[in-house]
Amino acid sequence: MSEFYASTDPDELKRERARARELRQSQWWKRRLATGICYYCRRQVGPRTLTMDHLVPLGRGGRSARGNVVPACKDCNTRKQSLLPVEWSEYMKSLENVSED
């Protein structure tokens, strides 16, 4: 997994977090939340319980841009942590294999 880590300048990280706060106030984001559906598990959890998740985490070189943020339930956001989409996909497959046994 370490081959996917990018060093992130603390000042850049601070700017991206500020951009995320601005994006949360946008009408675009509010419309995304209005569906109430988690991007990852597809459960209907309601708009108030959704959080903003970066597909490519800020700490791994991601940006706070429309193409990189999705609404996620707290459970999925917590489990995903700083995984990249490909790593999350592998993680979910491993959970499915465990539950089938």
C-alpha cells in the first residue's frame, strides 16, 4: 500500500481543507446530500447523517474538488479512512469472502 502514498505539504493540506469547507456550503453539495444515499453502501441514511468523503484522501494527494468528493455514511467513511478506491474495493471484497465462509 505504501507505493500509493504521496507526501503532502502541511500548507497545501490546510488549503484543501478550507476548500472542502467552502464546497460543503455550495448548492451542488447540498443537492448531493439531499438524496440521503451513501456513495459506498448505497443505503438510504438521510441527508443529515451523510458526511463528505474524498475518494482520493487529502493526505494521499487528493483535492477538494467536485470530482473527488462523495456523500458517505459515517460507518463507510470511518471504515474507508485513507484508502484509495482500488484499496477500498479490495477491502470490501475481503469482507464479502469472510461473510460467505
